[in-house]
Amino acid sequence: MVDPPFTKRSVELNGFSPERLLEVVRGARLEHYILTRSKCDARLDRWSMGNFTVDIGRYSFPVRVVGTFSAKRLCVGYMRDLSDRTWVNGFKADKDTMEFYPTGAELNYRAAPNGEWVAIEFDEQSLQSAARARLGHEVTLPWKHVMSFYVPDFARREVDRMVRRLWHHPVSGALMVEPILGVIAEMLEGLQRETSAVTQRSVLHARAVLRQSDEYLRANLASRFDVRALAGAVGTTPRTLERLFARAYGVTPQQWARCFALHRARECLRTTDRHLFTVEGIANECGFQHMGRFSKYYRDLFDELPSETLEA
């Protein structure tokens, strides 16, 4: 059987371009939010052959990413470089862990600037074929949610060495696809599943509260922020909500609500006809009643005035 041809491409983005970051992982739909004012550059690399893809990304800015992965393929991800704490779907991600994403998995990811991530995407049939070749049997994939698991240093270095070969020596690197899947199958086979039920419940609870918080903020975008109302809507206390947001995003619920509203305002300013809508009208729809404060918050985050975005 002749292997399908491979493709290799790199993209460098200067400036915050969330619409161009929607599919940084093949087949995914991921929204990006900058969390604080920062120079916004990104580099994205993709090596792909058939249903197997390696995506590598580095952002210069602190970012939160939310969305869903492909409904047809699995993904294993890891952090190659870290500048600070990284949080993925309730788990702390570092150089000792990998994350497994089942098909269609939801992603809620927050990373510090200048970290580099690697995502390896593949179909289950290819994984099981590699598992049979390496292990003599298929691996069981019982997980319905994103899982984070410890990876021995030698196994991680072996995967990353082969991934680097894919990129730097793409022709011979094509021979690495099955070995990479074999190592991943071996890691999943040996995955210690002793994560306690208490820990699992805690992770799932945090994930649910944060997702419900986003839904509440979307539905009440034009309303004045009230942490007690938000906490009551998601079934927790303001103190617990503050703790969850600090751990997940490094900001308070109020800071995230403002950041979210500013991103929504920016999206409206970029996509509406400036002859039909005003900055003040869009600001009011996103919950900002004081134009001076809105302009300051907006410029502090995006380094430009709302009127400049509307006229661009």
C-alpha cells in the first residue's frame, strides 16, 4: 500500500487574529482570548499525512482557549516549553504530563505566554493498528472526558524526538508515524487509572462550574456583573468561584467577565457596518455604560481605541 503524501506548513501571525486561530488543531473549532495586554504574535506548524497530524503552536501572549476537538479523531497533547503554570480542563499540565482528548472533546485551556504545545491527532483505527503491531492487542479507550496522565521522561523524550524528526526531516520522518502511534498506544495501555474518584469528581465539578459560568455570562452580557448572582446561577459560593477562577485562569470572575465582554465588543466592532452601528451602542450591548471606562479597558487589552477597530 502506498502511503498518502504528507504536507508541511508554517504560519506566523503578528497581532491578535482570533479568526485565524480557530483551527490551530486540525478539525477543531477553538476560540482564543488574550487575558492581559501583551504583544500578540503566534507561530503555528502543521505536519500532516492522511488522518495523522502533528500541530505545534507557540503564543507570545497569555491566552485562554475554549472549543471542541474533531468529532472523528483522537488527540494526545503535551507542553514542550513552559514559562509558567498551564491549566487544561481542570488539570495542571506540565512537562511530566500528557493529555488525552477523546473525539469531540471540549477544551478549556489557559497558558502563560511563550509556552509551546504539541498536539498529535489520529483516528482510532490507526492507533489500534499500531497497538496490535507493538503490543499484540488493541488498547481500551474508555474515557469520555479529557484525561491528564503522568509520562515517564524517557517516553516523552522518545515521542518528542520522533515528532521533531517529522518536522526537520519530513521525508524520512514519514516513517515515524506508526512508531509514534505505537508509543502512544503503549503509554495509554500502561496508564495508571488510580486517579481517585474524589479527584475525578473535583475536576468534573470545576469543569462544569466554569462552563456554566461562561453560559451565564453570554446570556447576561448586557447586565452589570454581580459575583453573587453568578455564583448562585452555577450552584456555588462566591468564595469557591473566586478560587476556581484563580486556579484556572489566574484572574477573578469579574476580571474574566470584563475580558469576555471586551472580546465580544471587539468581535462586533470588527464585523459590523460602521455606518449603521456606533461604538457606544456596541459597548452598551456588551454591558459597558461608561464610555470613558470602556475605552480605557479596551485600549489596555487590545492596544487600540474602539473607534480604531470599528473604522479598520
